[in-house]
Amino acid sequence: MQIDGIYPVKKDTLMYSDKDDSTSFDKLEEDSYVKIVMEAEDGYVFVNYNGNRGYIKTENIKKDD
């Protein structure tokens, strides 16, 4: 994944305010597009979704083949 790259999520996924499952604040639907803001770390990547910024689990991003 590239910083500033735009990628779809491959399934409904939660957005978190921190790299912690207990901090979810929004849900993204499958095939929603997110922009990568910071590199992946600890299984999460920091993204921008329609102006909302937060973490999603890296495993839920559709990566280029």
C-alpha cells in the first residue's frame, strides 16, 4: 500500500480512533474507498474516509495484485 493511495475495503469494517479494537467509532461498508494517510503498523493503517480520519485493520484493505 502506498501513502496517498486510494484502496477499497474488502468487507464491512470498523474504523478506530486508535490502534485498539475498543476505540471503534464508525463502520465502513464493503467496497468503500479509503485514502492511506500513514504506513501500516501493528496490523492497522491510518486512513481518510470522506474527511474522517482513523485506523482500520490492514487485513480489510484490498491490495493491488
